[in-house]
Amino acid sequence: MTANGGKHGGGGGVKSDERLFAIAEHLRESGGAGVTELANHTGLAKSTVHDHLSTMRDHGFVVKDGTTYRLGLEFFAYGQSVRTRHDVYEAAAPIVDDLVESTGEMAWLLTHENGRVMYLYGGAGETEVNTNALIGSWAYMHCNSGGKAILAHLPDSAVESVVDRHGLPARTPNTITDPDELAEELAAVREQGYALNLGEDLEGIHAVAVPLLFEEEVKGALAIAGPAHRVSEERCETELADKLRASTNDIELNLAYR
């Protein structure tokens, strides 16, 4: 991304917006940076970077600590607003807490947008995973149990669009990377009612998920995950899948009477 060119970039976006997002993205990834670092990373002039930072600071989207700029809490306020806009969040959050308590494993609420899934809410159970670091993060759909549970209930054209946009990158040796194999997997998910992730995203981590369907719409997915030695394939297909299916009934009721 460079500072040269006309009003619109190659993707049709407004150049000044592209520059601002490039700055925000680097601040998110780095945890904070100065004007020189941001200019070197983005290819923008220091004066341009400074102008964008000043505007973002005026609106609360960045804060300045000495010579270092960091993302501001205004982003959090926007994120909270976006999350609560999803009615499935209010309906499922207490159910996720119940699953964490009853299983001792990680439980997650995920939803999809633009061909990926995001962790909207979750709990760590007996694991040492920092769930706060995962909430709000994106994952590929083809190697995520929640993603596959959602994909299985989308039209074929939507699945093809996801594959065209994001591909089927191999996260581990167990990741499905062939479209025909993915289609077979999604057909099995529809038949059995749950999706598995047996070390397909992270080696040594297993997960099982069910779709959250309401009024013929895929609202998201509910998943339980944990280390493979505790969350075995057999446990996923029996105890944990049963708990997830029972939990979806409560979530559907919450959605119906919200």
C-alpha cells in the first residue's frame, strides 16, 4: 500500500481510507508504533501518517503515549455495539457459560461474515487459553468446527464463494484442502447434525460444533473445544454433541422470546 495514486485504489476503495486502515491495522498488530515506524511499514509519508493519526486521535480512535500511538477505546465501543447487534449473542452467551461449567472445556459462540467466522463469546473451562485474546478474532471456515457447521447449511453458491475468496489453506496436515473433500465433509455434517475439527486448525486441539438455526437462517454455531487427550473424537460424537444439541433448543427459545 503506497501513498501514490489517484482517488481510488486498485480494489475500488478510496485511497485516503485505505491509508487510514493500513495505519490502524499496523497499530493493532504491533500494539503501538511511532510515526516513523508507521511510515516505513505503510510506505506513506510521515506527514501523511501524522495527519491521519491526528484525526483518529481527535475522535478517540488512537491515543498517544510519548511518541507511541496506540488504538483507543473508541474501537472497543464500536465493537461492543456490533456484537450486541447480533441477537444470537444475547441469546447464547449464558448458554455458553453453562457449557463451560458442565464440561470443563472451552465453549464458543461463533458467527460468520465475509466468508470467515468470528469468535463472538467464549469461556476457557479448565484450559489455560486466554479467551479474551480470541474473542473478536477471525478463523477460516473450512478448518473450524463452527465454520463447517455454518457452511453445511449455506447454499452451495455461498460455499463456492467462500472457497473462491479465501481458498482452503492448510493450517495443519489434517486440514481439508480439496473442494470435493470439503463438499463430502459438509454433506456428512448435515446428515449427522454436528461438525468436527480434529486437529485441523491447531494440532492437538479437537472441537465439535452445531449450527444455530432460527427461522431458516444460520445465526452462527455453538462449539466445544479442548486438548485432544480430553476431547476425543468419541467424546465429541457422543457426550459433547448431545450437550450442544440440547443447548441449541434453549438458544432458539431465547431468540423466539427476545
